[in-house]
Amino acid sequence: MQLYLPIAELPVNMFMIFGMGAAVGFLSGLFGVGGGFLLTPLLVFSGIQPAVAVATVTSQIVASSASGALAYWRRKSIDWKLALFLLAGGVVGTVFGVLVFRLLRTIGQLDVVIGLCYVVFLGGIGMLMVIESVRFMIAARREAAPEPRKLRQHGWIHGLPFKVRFQRSRLYISAIPILALGVFIGFLGTLLGIGGGFIMVPALIYLLKVPTTVVIGTSLVQILGTMAVATILQAYSNQSVDAVLALILMVGGVIGAQFGAQVGSRLRGEQLRALLGLLILAVGVRFAIDLVVTPQEPFSIAPLVSGAAP
């Protein structure tokens, strides 16, 4: 069944898009990640312009993050003060990301920059996850658990000025790294169409020493706020959010996540990390191939973006 996407300006198979959303939702439920870093490449590989794919996925992330944040709010597992600091930095990063997004699109370099970022970003993350998971599995077979990395109780981050007390997280740390982390996640999420939870959660745990009981819920609140701002700004400034595409992806993602959560409960943690690492690495390799292989149609005709030079 063909369905015309008004913003992407091309007809697509509705069931293919629905299946794509369901597949990413399944992986999200299986691995416990947002899935934006997988959904955006899949849309690009299916022929949708990277600008539309990135902007539209932000709206899908808003829906999934809202659902998750509501669940953690009911469990009282959110540090609202910490979330507001992260959100303040995230909004700044989001605004900056939209401006850079528009600039790159105007000069015609957006597709190349997105591709290069995904190659470096996903390639590095995927390789690290695979290596770490294989190390744990080898050690498990030898019946000797690998020694955990020793984390300093008081690193250089805890010596920074402008300290703020976060009672829910039982922390008294500087606001500088918190705001900086929010800016980075907001900028990266807007530019690449990812929620950034798989970066923020480890950063909050290992760098800021936030208790794991409030990390995920707090991260979801920040992602919800920044991606909501990104969706509004992308729709207003760049006119690149396709509501029809977003709706289909949301429905498929919600259904797929339910099945993924059931399957994920039957697998071991190191196996899940290894599978996710291989999947991320494969997407990065695909982007690298697309960057070096000569396209079948080296030239394309497209209307100029408003504000672009003639």
C-alpha cells in the first residue's frame, strides 16, 4: 500500500515504514535503548532525505520518551532538579544544533556531515561494546569474572566551582559538567536524530556518580524536553518534520517494543551488549560504504532552501 509523504515528497510503502518502526521498537525493547540512532539510518537507507529523517525521528523519540518518563515518575525514580539542569543545557544545545543543521543544509553539506558523524560515532561505540562484551564472555567461560574498573570517588569533576546540591541523587557537585553534558546531548540529538540516552546514562553513572535508581528516569525527562524543542524548531525553521511518517513510526515502535521487552528478559546482559554492538557497528560500516561508493545518480535536482545563495 503506497502512501505519499508530504514533507519527504515521495511515495513509500506504508507497511514497510510500519515494519521499520516495529523492528526498531523491538530492538529498543530488547536492548533498552531509544533506537533513534538505528531508525534514522534505516530511513536514510530507504530513500528518505537525511534532513527529513533526522527531524522526523525527533518526534518519534518524544513519544517514546514521554511514555518511559511517565512510568518512572509513577515509581518516583526521577531527580527533577538534576533533570532541569540537564534540560537547561539541552535546550541550548538543541538551538545550536538546529542552527548548524540549517547552515549545513543551506550549503549542501548536511548529508555528508551526517554520514561522517554516524561512521565515526557508531563505529567507535559499536567496536567498544563488542570488545567489552567479548571480554566478559571469555572471562565467564574461564570461570573468572573480569576485574571491574576502579572508579575514583573524587575526580577532577568534583573539584569544579558552582556546586549545587541534588538531594534526590544525594550529590553535591558542580553545575558546569551537568550543563555541558546537557548541551552536548541536545546538540548531538538534534543534528543526528538520536535521543542520546545511551551516552547520557553511562555519563551520569560513571562521571557524575548519579545513583542508578534515578538515572534512567532523569535521562528520559531531559531527552523528552530537548527532543520536543528540537521537533518544534525543526518544523518551524527547516520545515522538515513529516507528521505522516512520524505517526506510522510511532505506532510500529510501540507495538514492537512490547515484543522486544519479552525476548530481552530471556537473554544475558553480555549477550545483549554484544548483539547491540554488532548492530551498531554494521550500521556504521554501511554509512562508510555509502560515503566511498559512487552513487548511481551522481546529480540530483532539488529546490533551493530558503535563504540559500542562488
